[in-house]
Amino acid sequence: MPKMKTRKSAAKRFQITKNGKAKRAQSTFNHKLEKKAPDRKRGNSKSTGVSQSDIKNVKKMIGV
């Protein structure tokens, strides 16, 4: 059986925590930041969790 290949696009976007949960960055933080409120920018700069229904697929793509 050959090794499972990691999907590099997913590996760059997601991280698996010690407890087995998946972390991701929030969207809308790359461009056009002048018109966004500071509270909104501060909130979007932090990472957030992946929904429970998607964790299985994320782990499969990363190869965990």
C-alpha cells in the first residue's frame, strides 16, 4: 500500500491541536483593511476552530 499524500493546500490552512481539534484562520483579513473597523480586524486576526462536521475531512487531507 503506498503512503498517503498530504494535500499541501490543506496543510497550509489548517493545524491540528493536541486535543485533536482543527484550527483555521478567519477570512477577510488580507486586503482592503482601510475600510474595516478596528474591532472587526482584531477579531478576524485570531484563529478559530473548524466545525465538528468538517474535522474528519480536514484530518484526512492533512494525513493525521
